[in-house]
Amino acid sequence: MNNRILHAGIGSHAIYSHRNKEVIEMRMTIIDPFRNWDPFVEMQRTMEQFLGPNRPAYPPVELVDQTDKTIIYAVLPGIDKDTIELTILGDNLTIAGEKKLPAEGINYIRNERPHGKFRRQIALPYSVKQENVSASYKDGILTIGLPKAEEEKPRNITVE
Amino acid sequence: MADVNTEKRIVPPVDIYEASNEVFLIADMPGVKKEDLYLNIENDELTISGKFDGPAEDGKKLISECIYGNYFRTFTLSETIDQSKVSAKLENGVLTVTLPKLEKAKPKRITIEAA
């Protein structure tokens, strides 16, 4: 959802909440630029101008750190598992793929599910033993197990 | 921190489109297992709900962006839907509900007879 539209909505909300004769009056009041001025919204708007639309990264992930491995869960419903591309380069893991529309060339009554190509790079907190990386896809959740390289594992040092 | 997101109500995003003989409703419900999914039609309303507890793993969460909780959404069915023939399928976290139209609502081609 575009945040710009949301912000526009904050100012004009009064119009929609009053479905009576007061509508015209309300319309007049929102012309006052400081009436509904919210410093937080203003700050967000300024941030947006610098950083572009505030779009969350896709897919959303969970990264769980365990003693000997790191597990990443990516929420990716409805993807053909053979089209998911996983790449590890250095300390970065890239998840890429495409989520297709259920049908092309038709009119949707609702079209809310995200679709299109995606690519996300995740900085791994540890070096990974690349040959032992595993991945599975179930119920729309992609689970990636990343065993830590030997030198990253915690070690007990015995005091002599 | 970990408990903030639990038991949250999630509105699953849907695609709805119409074919000549049926209406398709597709909902993203990642993490829901077949046994945790409920579909119900009552008073011309279709309710879909399901539970996603999140991965049960011990460890420290370094990134936590996923929302766990109960999916819930209700749709009003039009009178052209044959409620007795509704079917559903859950695959890779995506629910597809097929809503067949009643015979009278299906498009019919009318043949023109030669005079």
C-alpha cells in the first residue's frame, strides 16, 4: 500500500466519517494546513522523500540463532519450489524467485496477494559451512538451515 | 519480545476472480496446516480461518518480521453461488476456494435459428 495515499487519508478522514450535512463544513476545515498537522506523519513523509516508498522487504523472514546453526524462515506462500533460487556468497544469502498470478489476462474482483519477481539479500551473522546448507519448503514456509563454520562455534576452554 | 505477535488476528490477502462457471477465491495463509484450517458457510457468509503458530525453535531471534496468529476473514456470497458445491484446496500455504455458480447464473449461448 502506498503510504502517500494513507497520509492523504488522514487529512480527509473527517469527510468519510460524517455522512450528513456537515460534510461541506468539514471540507472547509481541512483546508487549514495545521489543523490536522501531525509531526510524526510529517517526519515520515520527509523520510519517504529521501528513501522512496516505504515498502517492507519481501519475503519477510525470521532468523533464529542456535549454538551450531542459524535457521532462516521465509514466508513465501504459493511458490513453485523449483523456481526458488538460493545463493550464498560470502556472508550473504540471497533468496530470489517469482510469485505468479493465479491467472493471466483476466479481470480480478480482488487482487491483494503480492505477485511478481522478488529478490532479498540477508546478511548472515556467522560464516556458514556451505556444503551442509539445507532447505525445505512446506505450507508456504521456506526453511533454510545454515550450519556454522567450525571456527564460529562456541568452545569451552578448560582452565588448567 | 517474542510474545508480542502471538494470537494476533491476521487478515489474509486474497485474489478473487470470476470464470464462466465459477468464482475463485485464493487466499495466502502461510504456515497453516490442513488440520488447522476451517471453512464455514452460514447465512450466505463464507468464513475462512486458520492458525499459524510460527516455527517452534529454540534460539535467539536476530530477525523477526513474520506475523503469527489466527487468520480470519469473512466474505458475503452472492445468490448466484451454489453453496452446496463449494470446494477448497490447501497447497503450499495457499487456500483456493472454488465457488460454482448456479445453473441459471452460467452464461448460455443462444443459437440463432435460420429463418
